[in-house]
Amino acid sequence: MKKYWINLVLALIIPGAAVAAEATFPPQQIRVIVPFTPGGPTDLIGRLVAKGLQEKLKVPVVVENRGGASAIIGAEAVARSTPDGSTLLFNATHHVTNPVFFKSLPYDTKADFSPIALVAGMASALVVNPQKVPARSVSELISLAKEKPDQLSMATFGGANQLSSALFEFMAGVEIEDINYKGAAPALNDVIAGHVPMMFNSLVTVAPHVQAGKILALGVTDSKRSSLMPEVPTIAEAGPLPGYEAVAWFGLFMPRDKDNEVSEKLAAVMKEVLAGSEFREQLKKMGAEPGTIVGEDFQKFVDAELVKWAQVGARAGIKKQ
């Protein structure tokens, strides 16, 4: 009530002052929109971010799941929101790969969002069914693909996963048939069963099956080896593919903040959240590598990713929907 009377007096004395007084940071409550259904990695990591923001800002931070249409529904809701910090988007790599697959989006990926922080990265592994694929290294797999192209196919499940495969094929100079699935689980089941010889999938998902000997990991998609499977080389070091890197990542965004006032404050808070030992430990338990970049550095990262995957999509001849 006191705040109401202060704003009323300010509005009478100085036109527009009440609006300015309301535009304070942090807002009274923050919504973090996750454009996926509950339970997946984006949702779980997004909830960690919400918890971290709430602890730092001392205001309620709630997660709202708006899944559907390859994360487009949730992203559009945020793009159309007021850029005061009250509505945020926690998205995955779909943020930069959707322009590869869709002719038009109900928002501009670059112009309608302010990147806040790269929260985490999650590498994948190139795995094969050892009963179906005689190759025991990335180099041997590439040689096999060149010698007997009709013997190999790749289980894919859309988005960044499909682009990981496309990037591999382009850099290796091979053509491998994609067998598209609706999700990672059925694709992995078919690779384990030998119906499809190989695929890319997250390290945390394939690790138990690799340890059980059901599938063989030939290389990881990160630029460095993973603590989950330190014995498995990176694809860049394991084969003739220097520079190969395809890591799923998760980041925090807000509606375009033209003055950068709110986005800079959020970036500063997220820098503190990302540095927290408990936060980092929770991410590692999920098989994710904690992020470190915020603000302008994250903006540069996103811009580079948009260019990279647009080029991969064009080279792969991906037809936009």
C-alpha cells in the first residue's frame, strides 16, 4: 500500500515516474519457461537454475513447462513478454537448430532474445552395436562407410542429434542413411537390439549400456574427454576429424533487453549461481558439464552456433518444414 501511494504521488508530480519506479530489479516474481515437458534434462537443469536464482534474488522463481513444437511454443511466449526480468526462457540447443529445420518461426532467434548464461553442456557418444559393426575406432568406421556404404545406417531422433550425424558425415566425407525415430529411447533400444547399427546419444544415457558390453563407444562429441568415460577418446582425436564438436547445451534467455540493464544484472547473478559448488556438483551428477560464460560472451557463443548449424544444415541438404 505504501508503494502504491509513493507511485501515485510521483505520477502526479513527474509524468512517467510511476512506470520507472515499477521497473525495478528484481521483479516480485520470476517465471522460468521451459519449452519441454517435465522430467527431461532441460526441465531438470532449468529447475536447478530457478532454485539458484531464488536463493540469490530472494524472490519466488517458478518453472512453467510449455512443451511442444520443438520448443517453439515456449520460446514464442517469452519473446512476446515484457523484458523486465519477470519472464525468462531456459532452452536447449533447439534455440539455434530450429532455424535449420523450419522455414519461418514466430520470433527472430537473434533479435527477440537477450542471452543471459550458458548453464551447461552435455556431450554425446558415437556408439555402435559391436555385433553389427566390425569397426573398433572412428577411423575404422569411416573406412567402412567409404568401402561399404550400403551396410551402415544411423538412428537419429531429430534436432541437434540429427545435425551431429550430419556434421560427422560431412567432415568424414561419407554418406550414412538416417533412420529417424520419435525419441532417443526407442532409437537406443533398436541399436542395442541390432536393428540399426549405430547412433549418437548422450553420454549419461549410453554409459551403463557401454559398461555392460551391449554397445561400444567409439568417440565422444566434446572437445575434451569425459569423466564419465575417460577411456573413450574424442571424435576429433580418435579419427581424421580435427575440430569435430557437437555438444548439446542449455542456456538462459530473456526477451530482448534493448538497454541491457536487466540482462546485465541477470548475467551477474547467474555468474554467481554458476560458480556455486553445490550447483556444479548437481549438474555433474546429471552428466552435464557446468557452464561458465554469461552476457556478451554467451551472445557471441549463440551467434557462432547459429552460423555453424546453418552451414551444416545447408551442406546436409536438410529440407525446412
